[in-house]
Amino acid sequence: QVQLVESGGGLVQSGGSLRLSCAASGSIRSINAMGWYRQAPGKQRELVARIIFDGGSTRYADSVKGRFTISRDNAKNTVFLQMSSLKPEDTAVYFCNAGALYSIYWGQGTQVTVSS
């Protein structure tokens, strides 16, 4: 089992920045990728960014390319999402996700609200 704990959400003005953190614990050696998803009210959950542990390749949603950066601190078993130039349409609950060979794990979510 893997436990994920997110932090760093909050309220920010349009154009501002936030950094989300996701700390993993438990069977972390089973994890091969981690990422961030978001879900706005009335919308489906969507991928924001993802990082593959083997090689460090990353993937971003088109809507956040050039504004968001996903990174990893191996020593702290933590993945970050640096969000810059935030827009009101970035408002959502952001969920941390971890993928292992046979399982997918989710954090509890953290609210990000961007005011115009």
C-alpha cells in the first residue's frame, strides 16, 4: 500500500503562483510514476502533469504547458507541482496520483482557487 498526502493548495490571485507537494509513504519502491490530476466542479478529472521515475520523463496537459512544472525529490519521496501564471480556469481540486505495477493510488485532494 502507498499513502499520499498533498499540501500547498489555497487561494491565489490570477497571475500568481502556488507549489503543491505530495509526500508518498508505505510501499514506495513499487511506484513507477506519479502525477497530478485536477477536477473542477461539474467536470471530469483530468491529467495535469506526470513524471515517470525511470528516466524522469514528464508529460503535461496542453493547458498548463509552460506554466506548470512537475518535479521530484527522491530523498523525501515527494513530488511537487510548481504552478505559475495561474488563471481562474485552473481552479479545481488537485489530486496526487501514484502508479505501481498493479495498483493506482490517490491522495485526498487539495483545493486550488484562483481569483480573477
